[in-house]
Amino acid sequence: MLVLAVRLSDREKNDNSIPSKETVAAYILEKGEQYAAEQLRGQDRNSVRRSWGDPDAMPSGIWADVWGLDADTTILVFYSSLTNWPSTPK
């Protein structure tokens, strides 16, 4: 199972720079989670949703969206509304 957890800010950024969910999953396998997370860093929630569509789940109590690609691949994206500088969870 692949899971990517990345924290994003609420700042607006160009949607064209958001890689597809499938590309992000490939980055995880080929280049690692850190590289995949860096490709999304600085994006805002609305931009990711415009690019990837509505999430499959939105966990209660946290600012996060979940997209399932297949039975073995899930991408979990955390959003920060308190900072302009997103960081990847450690």
C-alpha cells in the first residue's frame, strides 16, 4: 500500500503545476515520499481538488483529503490553515 502524507498551505498556486494523482503515486515508488511531497508543496486545497477532483474521503477532525487510486494506493493530503509555509510530516 502506498500512502503519501503531505501538508499544504491555503495559498493559491497555479493548478497547472499540480501533478496527477497517478504521477504522484509513481514518484513515491520511483523517487520516494519526500520527492513526491515536494511536488505538491505550496498548493492549496482548492487547487488540488480542482486538479484531482473531489476526494474519496475527508477525515473528521483534521484538515485532510484522501484519494484512493486502487486497492493498494491511497494518497492522504493534509492542509494547514495556520501557516503559509507547508511542511511534510515526519
